[in-house]
Amino acid sequence: MTRPEMPAEDAGMYVAREKIHPREVKGRFQNLRNLAVIVLLGIFYGLPWVQWDGRQAVLFDLPVRQFHIFGLTFWPQDFLYLALLLIIAALTLFFFTALAGRLWCGYACPQTVWTEAFIWMERWTEGNRQKRIKLDKSPWNREKVVRRGSKHLLWVLFALFTGVTFVGYFTPITELVGRAVSLDLGPWETFWLLFYGFATWGNAGFLREQVCIYMCPYARFQSAMFDRNTLIISYDEKRGEPRGGRPRGVEPRKRGLGDCIDCNLCVQACPTGIDIREGLQYECIACAACIDACDSVMDKMNYPRGLIRYSTENAMEGKKVRTLRPRVLVYGFLLLALITGVLVSLTQRTPLAVEVLADRNVIYREVDWETIENVYTVRILNKDRVSHAYTLTVEGLPGIEVITRSEQIRVGPGSTASEVARVRVPRDAVEGVGNPFRLIMQSVDDPSIRTVNNARFNAPSE
Amino acid sequence: MTKKRLLRSVGGTLWPSFLTAAFASVVFFANIDPETLHMQTLPDWRISRMTGYAIGFFMFWGVGLASSIITFVLTDGGPREST
Ligand code: SF4
Ligand code: SF4
């Protein structure tokens, strides 16, 4: 298939990309980022190994449709929590984006975090930026083979480990690792392990900033949450320009120069390969590497730090900065309300769910002259981790009583049971259809486990 | 196809459909047990829950992918707006 030549303005999108080798920088924000990488990866790789009450603390057990998160067990019936959790996550992202820009991108996005880890491995095996650029250009000799080979070996091993860990959130990880070592994994485990491992390897090893530029939806819509008071990384043009080289110790203003010595370190440090001095660009993931790079230069030159710094558009223009804007307050308020709501409802959660279904075939039955009977099927789901015996009682109509097959209904942990409930009411106490009453299910051993279901009782109309 | 275009086509088709499929599967299977579907449609076949999830996920992914590919072809290959 041939295609017409691309028009000139599109050509930029198609030029072969040169591999970006970000320069290693040291500084406050780099330390912060390293800390974030260690903490976040530590949580990801460590969490599946944590035990709680004799089982894996965090386990999404898909085959039996239960999610265990520390002491809590979630069922498909608890879908609401999952939905709320997603909404809370999205709102948190909005909130922090409005306040502090792309904090997420710079410190917490898995793409950034894993890329950082892969760059560390690259650095251990291939050396620093200059060495890596040289290695790229050098012909395939022994050194290149050894360095490249060990890098890829490290990467693949790390990616496989990542895949195992990922699957370990869905299958008990201790058994999983045992089976992985003896190459005895099920087809789905193998598939997801390789899938996740491959994605990590490809995204963090090869695609890197291109994921942010071409594949990330957040990168495209984050600007909608920005305003003039949002924290961004910016270059102080007034202070920096005109840029230019100069010997140390020279007073720049005397030479008609700004504070930027045009060393290009900020560009070399940038993982997305942009020049922050050209202004805010959507490729910028706000990683602050350029700040650290520039600050180190300013220190050497004995200039004040902060030629590149966290700032806001308003601040850069000398206007007043308002942190608490309506949008921040609205996001913050919604967030607080939702989180409180979820926490409260989590503490109120009863580990018991009961469904009551009326018998559709028979509207009512006349047991004898004095008594009318309705039959219901009661489905009991014991969400607790121990078995319970429950009793069923009824209230709400004069003389109402219920008959079940046995006095107590025992349901095992995480199991369901069905029970037929015959509800009887004296004939002179009810009339017509739809008389409301309540069925109360209560655990014998723990009376605080109790549910109330509303149901309707049908009787002949006189 | 240049490397960049290849990348854009993958980034613009496989990836968004994967994201939406993952999301759709979570919502769908949180509310519907594949076992129930299985019993009501092909009870004679042996389909485990895990297989059920996988079928659902790949079905969602496939549908999303088809849509993304069509979008990509329509927006990328067609006549360009003059400048
Ligand atoms: S642009 Fe997207 S992928 Fe890149 S760091 Fe930000 S959120 Fe992550
Ligand atoms: S411009 Fe600075 S903050 Fe933005 S991505 Fe590059 S190094 Fe990071």
C-alpha cells in the first residue's frame, strides 16, 4: 500500500525518534522521586506477601468471586464500594491536578516509576549518559555485547518478577511462586504473567516518554484541570534571558546577560527531551529533574536557586496567587464527603445479606379457619469469615409468626443458604394484599449481626 | 509504515480498547457471574469461571479494537484538510 507524501507540517510526528538518555541529576526532587519509586514499588512487590489472619492480606479471588483486603471481604454485592473507590480515585487526581499540576505524572504514575527503575538498571549496566550515548554509536564489540546483554537480562528478569507479582494479587502468591519455579503454571496464569511482564518491559524499557506523549489519556485532558494558579514547572525568563556562557565570577548584568548560562543541563536531564526554557509544553511530566539540574548549576555559579522552579502562571507574571479557588474547594469538598461516607458505611457494614422472595405461584394459603399463610424463600449470604447460626423472626402485623424447617439456620463462612419461611397471620388481623411486615435475621452468637427486610403479606379481601 | 506511525497506530487502537475493555469487564463481571451466563446459554460446554472472564474480556477488547481501528483508518489515512 502506498501513501501520498505527508504534508510538511505533519513530518514532525513521523521523524524517527532519537533515544533519550536522561542525564542523572542529584537534588531535592530527585531524592523525593527516588523515595517515591522505592515506596511505591516496595508496596507493589511486597503487599502480596503480607499475611493476615492466616491468609494473603490482599487477594482478589476471581474464581470464587471474593476480594480480600486485610480484614475485609468484598462480594459482588459490594460493587458499590468499587464504584465509589474509582470515583474517589478520579476526584483525588482532579484535586491534585488543579492544585499542583502533574504531580501524579512526576512521582506516582506507574509509567514514571517503572521507567525510573528500568533506567537505574540501564545505568548499572551501561553507565551514565555519556557512556550510554557512546555505547549506542559504538560497533558491536565484546564490551557492547556484555553491557547490552546484561541490561536486557536484568530487564527481562525484573519484568518476569513483575508479572509473577501481578498474578500474585489474584492467586495465592506463595503457591504461585512455587509453581512458577517448577514451570507448572496454569494457562491463564502463564498468559497474564507474560502479558503484564511484557507490558512492563516494553513500556518502561522502550516506549518510556512516548507512552506519555502518544498513549496516555490523562496527559491529554489534564490541561482542562489547570488554571493560572496551578503549580507548574517554569523557567524564569525575565531572570534568565538573555542566556549565554560566561566565566565564573563575572557579574552577568555587567555583560548584559541573564542568569541562564546556557549549559543545556536542564535539557539533558529531561526524560521527555524537551527544553523547559521554551515555556510550558504538554510533553512536560513535571518531574522536576530540570529544577535539580538547574539548581546545581546555580549553586556552582553562586547565583540564587530557582531559575527553573515550581511556580504558577500568575506568580510568574507577578500577580497574586490564590490557592483556594472554587474548583479546588469543590473537588476537595466532594472528596471529603465521599471518603467519609465510605468509611462510615464500611464500619456499619453487616457481614450478612438477606434476600426475600415471595412465592409467586400461590398468593396465600388458608391453613385453617383462623390462619392465613404466605410462603417466602429467604436467601442468606454469610459474608463473615466464620460460620454463624441465624434465627428468623417477623414483626409488624398482629399475631404474626414464622415457621422455618429448623429453629436455627447455619451458614458457613462465605456461603449462601436458602430457607423456606412460612409466615402465618390470624385471619382477622389482615385484609387484602400488600400488608407490610418485616423479617429479621439475627445471628445467635453475635446479636449485632442483624438484617431487616421488608416484605408484603397477602390475605383475602373480605 | 514508519516506526512512529506504527507506534501511533498501536497507541491509538490496541491501547485505548484495552483500557476500556478492562474497565467494562470489571463493571460487567462485578454484576454478572459468568457461571450464571454459562448455565443459561451453553450448559453442556465446560467453561470455568476463569475462562468465562477471559472470554468476556477478549470480547470487549475485540469490539473496542475494531472500533478504534476504524477510527484510526478514517482519521489517519483519509484526505487531509488543506491548511
Ligand atoms: S503522561 Fe500519562 S503515562 Fe505519562 S506520567 Fe503522566 S499519567 Fe503517566
Ligand atoms: S521539562 Fe523539566 S519537569 Fe518537565 S519533563 Fe522535562 S525535566 Fe521534567
